[in-house]
Amino acid sequence: MANRFRQMLARMDAATVRQMGERVLINGTGYDAIESQFVAEMGPVAGESLSLVVFSESLKPRRHDVVIWKGETYKITRQQTFNGKPQIWIE
């Protein structure tokens, strides 16, 4: 059985997805995601870009993967891990 910390993380992720999550299609597969916003105090931002945090342990995003978000088609331009989840930038 998972330890209490991991159980709490799972509950927090579930609450986040329930309150703010939206479905995103990445290469035809659906995932829960939230739009990631940057605050100016958190560092430099180079132009406008759209970033999503995807709530999936199985997703392995790659550049140029096709993403459908809110009815618009995008491609992944970069990715990193954010709190153990894939964070993707799309254009």
C-alpha cells in the first residue's frame, strides 16, 4: 500500500483535475490537463506560449506530437517534468 504522502498527492491531483482539468488529445489519446500560467516574478518569459501540465504517468511527450486542446490543433515544441507530471509547451 502507498505511503500517506503518496496517498495525499493522489487525492490532491484528483481534486485539481476535478476542479480545473480539461481533456486534451495527444496523438489521439485523451488525457486530463490544466493550463499552466506563469507569473512575471517567476522568471523571464519569452513571448506568449501555451503550456499544459498533463496528469498522466504513462505519457512520454515528444516534440511535434499532435495536440488538440479546446478544439484547436497544436504541436508540442518542448517538454519538461513538473511535480512528476509532463509539462508541455504547444504552438
